[in-house]
Amino acid sequence: METDTPQNLSAAPIPVEQVYKTLEAALSFDKGVRTAAEEQLRGWESDAAPGFIGSLLRVVAEVQAVPEDGRLMAAVVAKNAVGSSWRKTLGSREWSRVPDDEKQYIRSTATAVLLGDPSDRVALQVTLLITNIARFDVPQPWESLLPDLLSAAAEESAVAPAGKQRALTALKHVLQALKGKKFVIQSHRDARLMTDAELEELAGGVHRQRALLDAQAKALLAPLRAQWEQHTAALLAGGEGWARRGAAAAAALSAARELMHVLQDFEGVEDALNALLTEIQQAAAAIAPQLLTGLQAATAAAAAAGDGGGAGGDPQQQRWQLLGKNWERLLQVALVTMDRHTFQFAAHLPGLISLCINAALLAMDASLVHRIRREQRRHAVLRCDVPKARVVLVRFCARALLQQLYRRDFVEGGSPEARYISDAGRAAIAKYRPQLLAASDALAALLAPAQCPALVQAIVQKYIMLSPAEVAEWEADPESFARNVDVETSPDADTPRPCGVALLECMLERADEPVASALLAMAAQQQAAALSPDNILLREGTYRAIGECFPHLRSKVDFNAWYASELRLILQSTELTGLYGSILRAGALWLLGVCGSELQAAPWVEAFGLVVQHLTHSDVVVALMAVSALTVLLSNCLEESQFVSQPAGRRRLVLEGPGGATLALSDSEEDAAHALASQVDAEYKAHMAAVEEATDAVIGGCFALLPRLAEIESMVRVLQCVSSSVELLGDRLRPHLATICSALPQVWQVISQRRQEGAGGLARLHSALISTVTHLLMRLGSAAVADPRVAGLLFPLLQHATNLGSPDSEPLIEDGLRLWSAVLVTSEQLPAPLQDMFVQRLPPILRRGQDTAGCLKIAEGHVLLGGLPAVAPLLGPLASAITASLGAAVAAAAQQRAALQQLLAGPSGQQGQRQPSVKGMAPDQVAEATSAAALLALIVHLSEQAGGGQQGGQQGELPAELQPAAKAAAQVAAADYGGGVVRLPSMGLGLVEACLEVVGRLLFKQPSLLPTLLDGDSGAEARVLDRWVLMGGARDIAEMFVAAMGVLGQVRRHRAAVTLCSILYADACPPLRAPERAAQALILGAPCSLQQACCQHCTCVCVGGCACLPTRLPACCMTACLPAA
């Protein structure tokens, strides 16, 4: 529920002439005139100017005086304006200035234009305009919209046929918008100031609006059903006007589908619903045989017409297309009704599911399905509707199989899930119990032993196995075939294979025993049969079905035995040659990729070697399938490495689940757990030994495959395989560095030859190569960077990835900066090419402003390797970037403080205002500002070192370019985030600490600098001092468990104490003269002084570690350090 508070706004309405002239100017070829007009239109729209939308509708209605383009633009602008200014929307929080009489004119005019405008383009935009208005004004004050649209679509109405079709289309769009309607209730007071009675009245208003909308929707059901029945009868009869009536029938079904979404229940209209569903079943039964005959004739005619033929103008085929569209819409209505109103649909499920399985799935033979697929690619025949209908058919069957309410054990209360049913749910189950049990029995009959084998075989043959067209594509364009098969993984795809797989999985989910038995029996039958082209295709289809459904079949398939008895023989055979031999090999390789983790150590090692051997196979599809299988096997090894690297307790948690690790186990269970962990360790060692032994073959085979490939996607797949192997092996790659380095120049040459390809494909290719090289550098370190063969690829790749003038630079910049950082991390000294790139490439990237954090981290790496001279050429741009990043953090802190203060102030009493939400700094903003502070701290530190080496020990002064950045860092450290000193942004805590480090370094030798940095703001000075006090005494709980965190925490506390004592000693900050702060500074400084003395005099455990505390001093410190301190 949204409350709407009106504002008394008034302004002179905009004349229609002015609006029309502006529209004409917006269509001008003169850019300046067009831009000014578009800006004016946007201003009227955003200001909700009175008269604006009404004037647009007047322009739209002038069919004779205004050209179509002008009316079309007016309709588009009106549609957009209504969406933002018709009412106070959830996004803009505006109240429309459109008067009620103007709204009434817009509603009536829009309906008239929809039904009578000669332009379909204008009518479509008016349809969307009406839809936007309906979101706000249906059910009130536009009570007549839904019945008016349905009346206009009636066959006996005086509206022209085109208007009738538009009315049905508009009805569909309006119902689609209403299914997610949010009710906006008018209120004259702020909701936070209302009494309980007033809030109850608002809730009652929402309830009344919902009830009114439900009543209007129920009133549509019976007349809409009647209209659809009339149109469908005319289409099936095939008499005069069948084309128009068929389109109207499809549109009526689309509206009925959306109506099922809007309706919450069917109280009072049960008879109308039952009549609709009964007639849907009858219509489906009548359409199915005609559609099947039509498909056979259409595909045969298209095949006979040849590649240049088409059947779009044949009336009979147009009729079959309309039958297909209506068949699809029928299934959609059934699917939505089953999902939304499961109880009421149960009585109609047996007939519909039997029709779908028997008349559609089983009756259509495999050759027809394959011919449809082939002709879809060659012609426009049935392209739009048959695939959608096939997807909806499978989805309907799958959803019915998965529906819990259509399971006997759930209805009878025997299912574990039944215990969570609400009382209302139990009452509904009791009411519809006979229908639910009948639906359950109908679904069970489909999966009975007598029916299930035929159904499984039909799915495999018609949906999953390779079609003749795919076999031909394998020969003609192997990479295209491999890509198409590889992407068919989504159940939402409109291709047969994922549809068939999804249906098989749902069948296994409901009744795994009969389905699994049928599938495995089919596999055994094909394995025993003699090899032939048909047998190989069916065997490959069975492989695919078992592999896709393997999670359901894991307990029923002994994959080790299957590998030993069949798959290894296929991969080792020298007799399987030619295309069909390759098909069988590719199927076996795909299965190893899907199920290879099931293999024991010895078979896995052998299978891995066979997969590697097939990287060099002459058939490109087989080689690419080997690449995919190899990538999966390497990924499995990577998961194993992560497991074995865990401590014993963590391994047990992984193996037994969260609850198992907390239970006390018996001795036998402990032994079993240890044995399982030992088995995993042994298998991992065997796997890694096999991978290490085959590393040269893997790298060489993948890189040798690249020149044979024509498609970029295939090359990306190969590079991803190499990247996986590099990531897995890590330091073990060092013996194979020569193999990798010798191949890299050839890889760059192959990729460089693809510059004529599209920018998107090249970007993916370069991104995959960058990922591979980054993993290589991070695993092998400076040895890889120093190799000239790596440098021959590395630096040109970096130059390309960071070149903003390149057409594919946009998606590569981030990857390029990541690779640049990897080079810096793994280099022992700054490479000369990087310094040249630093000067040439970094300034334009910095100016772009989208990757500032990455640029600052790279600059930090250059400073660490090359000192201050490395960044001297870009000190000005870097200083500006640091200042801007820290300044943005200061601005965000101010916004957060203002929002928090306004929220804590409570309701303001001003009508129409809402309190802002309190949001902290964005993660990207914090990361960028933290990188800026870290770079600034490093430069300050190096400047101090440079000053320490000057004659007389004079202090190195901060470069003038960085002084604004230092002030920005001080402002971040002293910022008020709205809750006093203690309240710091949780995400930005590290940023505040980094800025305090910068300020502390500056103040250590110049304590009087603090007022200058904070512009004399005493409140800010006090916050900085108090935050140093907090840092000097605070300990993170992580310091108790992580040694490195303990050292960092100690250093942080030491620096805070030293800084405070320096300022106190110089008496440079008046707020520190307060007794409480001065005492705290002394308390924090004393232990630091003691530690400093201890570290200077001791040669024991505390030397250099600052680990001594006054209460825990070694004996030597008690005698030597304490007197010195």
C-alpha cells in the first residue's frame, strides 16, 4: 500500500499549438533544433505540466491534419509521460498536475484512437498508453475500461475488424499490467502522523479496491470464453474469414492467460472456469490431428521447394500456422491455470496430459521432428510458433509431473512435506481430494512399466539424439555444430534437446525407478547391437540423456564398470574412423567430462590420458569435446586441492555436513571418516601426478589446436582450458615453463591475425588470454616475467588491453589493469616497458574516471618497485585523482551525516515529505578512496626517507601537488559520520585508518600542521585526536587468532600513540590541552616508550617485534629495559 499526499499545484495549461510545434521541431533534421525541442518535451514531462498530455492526445486524434509520423511521436511521448507523471509514482514521488477533466478526455480519446486509427503503429503506442493509465485508474475511476474493450472485440460490435483485434490485444496488455498492481491510496496526512483508526481506514480502502478489481476480472471470464469459442469454431471449420477469426482466437487466449494471473479465486464463476477448461481440452483435441497433418505437409512442401523456396503465401499453410499459434496459446492458458489455480485445474489434467503425451509427443515420429528443425533453419515455415509450442508442451508436462498436489502420498498426508500444509490448505485438499487423486493416477499411468519405455525412447529419439541436419552440419561446419550443442543447456531454450532433457529429469524426479530402468535398458540394448550409423546416433543420444540426468542416476549407474566395458574401448579403438566414429568418440568424451569424477584413481588416470590424446584428433568437434572434458576434469582436481588443503576439522565438515562435525562418532565411524579422507588424499595425489605427467601434452595440444580453429568462441574455450591447468598446477609448472614460453609467441600470432573479427568476439578472446597469462604470472612469479618469450606476448597484450582507442577496449580495460598489477606483484624490479606504458596509457584511463582504483593500485606498485622517480612524470594527475577520490568520500560522509540527523529528528510534520534512508558509502567508492589513501601514505613515507638522506638531516617536504590530497585525507579522518567520534562507517573503517596513517606521518615531524590540514576547525581536530585515542587502545578480536593481524594491530596502536605524544609535546593543538585527552595520550605513550626502550636494549625474543608489555616482560627486560625506560 502506498499513501498519496496531494499538493496544491496550479499552472497555466500548455496550448496544443505549442506542443505540436515542439513535436515538429523534435522531428527536424537540424540537430540544434531537434535537441532543443527534445529538451523542452522532457521538461514538460518531468514537470507534469497541465495540458501537456491532453494536447498530445489532441495531436494523435487529428488523423486528417497531422501526418502519421507526427501522431506516432505524440503517442510515444504521451505514453512515456503518463508512466512518470500521471500519478505520484514509486520512483519520482511526484503528484500529477493533470486536472481530472483532462484525464477524462485522455481516457476517452485514447480508447477512440485505439479502435479507429488507420495506423497500426500509432494504435500500438496508444495500447501501451492505455496500459500505463490502467495501472493507476483501474478499477477506479476507469471502471468501464475492461468491459469496454471486451465489448468492442465482440463479433457483433460495430467496430472494424482491425479495431476488434486491437481491443483484444489491449485487453491482454491491461490485464498483464494489473496482475502486479500496487494500489495508491489518497491521504491528506503523513502516514507517520495518522491514528490507528485512520490507518485501518486506509487498509480498508485497499481491500475495497482489490475486491472491485477482482469483481471486474471475474465479469470478463464468461464473455471472453464465449468470444474465443466462436473464433475457434470458425478457424476449425475453415470457412470464410478463418484467418481473421484464427488471429482473434489466439488473441482471446492470450487475454485469458493474463486473466488467470489476475484472478485470485473463482468464487461465483466456477461454472465459467470449468466450461473454459473443458472447451480448451476439446479444442486441443480437435487442433492436434489437423496440426500434425499440417506439419507433415508444410515441411514436405518446404523441402521440395529447395533453399530458395518459401511457403509464406500458401493459405493452407497460413491456416496451419494459425492452428500452431492457437495450440501454443491453449497450452499456455492450461499451464498458467495449473500453476495459479492447482486445485481447480486438477479435474481437467488427466485429459490434457494424455492428449499432450499421446497425440503430440508419441504421435509425431522422429523424422518429422527432425524435418521441422531442418526447415526452421532453411525457411520461415512455422518458425515462430512450433518451437514455442514444443517448449510450452514440455513445460506443461514437466510442471504437472513436479506438482506436489498431484502426488498421492502428498494428498494422503504420507509425504514429509505434507506436515507443513496450513489449515486452509488441508481444507482445500479435502474439498478437491477426488480430483487431485485422479490427476495423480493419470500421471502415474504415464510412468507405468507398460508406458514408460515407449515414452523414454520417444524423448531420446525425437528430442535428444542428433538429427540428420545436425550430422550434416558436423561435416560442413564443425565449430558451429560444437557451439550449438554446447549452448543447449537451458530448459528455456526453444530447441528440442533441452526440452527433452528437462522432461526426462522431471520424470525421474517423480518416479525414478521405471524411468531409470527404461533408460538403462535402452543403453544396454544399443551397446549389444552391431555398430551402424543409426545405432551410433541412438547410442550417442542415449549417452547424452544419461549424462544430462546423471544426478538422478548416480546410484543406479556403475560408471567405473561402464567406462571399463565400453567407453575406454571406444576411445582406444583404431577402427572407429570417419564421421560416425567421431560422433561416438565425442559422446564418450562428453560423458567423461560429465561423470569423470565418479571414476576411481586408476581408471581416472587412464581416462585423463585418453582425453589428452584426443586434443590432437583430426576431427575438430572431437578435439573441442576433449577440451571441454579436460577443463571439467581439471576443475574437479582444483576442487580436490581446495579440500585436501583444509585442516582435518574442516574436511570433516565438508564430508559430513554442518551437523555431522558436531556429533560424537563411534570408533568405527571415526575410522570410516578417516578412511574416506585418506581415500580423497590418495585420489588427489594420483590425479595430480597424472596431470603433471601430461602437462606438456596438455599445453602443447591446446596451443596446437588454436591455429585449426576459425571461431573465436572455440579459441576462448581452449584458452580457458589452459588457464585451468595453470591455476591448478601452480609452482608445479616450473619444469614446464619452457614448453609454455615457446608456445606463447605462436598464440599471440594466431590471435593477432583475427583483428578483422568483430570487437565483441575479439574482446572475449583477449580476455581469455589475459586470464591465462595472469594465472601464469601469479603461479610462476618473476621467472615468467623475466622470460623474453613471455615478454613478447605480455607487453603487446597489455598495450592492446589498455589502449582506449581500440574498438574492444571497453570490456578489456579492467582485465588489462589486473594483468598489469600481476606483473608488478611478480616483478623484482620495474620492467622498462611498464614504465613507458605508465606514462602513455595511465593518464587517459585516469581521465576516463571509471577505473581510478585500479590505476592508483598500479601507481602504488610502480612506487614500490621504482621509488618516487617512477611516478614523478604523472604526479600531478595522480594527485588530482587522489584528491578527487578522497573528496568524494568526504561528500558521502556529509550526506550520510545529514540523512542520519534527519532520521533521528523524527517526523518533521511537513506534509508530503518522506525521511531519507541512511546509506553508507558504496563499496566501489570505499575501495577507490582506500587505494588513494594507501598511495598517498606511501609517497609521504618515501618523501620522509628522501628528506632523511639530505644534508643536515632536513625533512623531505611533501610535493606541492600532493598538499590538497593531504588535506582531503585529513578531512576524511576527521569527518563526522553522524554519530559522534565512535560511529564510523563499517565498510569504510579501513579508509579512515589509512587516512589517519597519512596524517600521522605528516604530523610526526610537523605537529603544528594539523590546524592547517583541517582549516582551523577545532571540532574536526578533536575528532581526529579522539580517533587516535580509540586506535591506540582498541584491539581487534582477530588479533587473538591471526598472528599477522596481531602485529598489524600493534603497529597501528604504536603509531597512534606516537602521533598523539608528538602533538602533545609540541603543544600544537588546543583540543589536546584538555586534561582528559592529555592523560589518555600519556597513558598510551608510556607503554610505547617502554617497548621502544625494550627493543633497543634487548637481544631476546622482543628484538624488533615490540612484543613486550609492562605486565609481561622477560627476565632480561626486567633488569635491562625497565631502568632504561
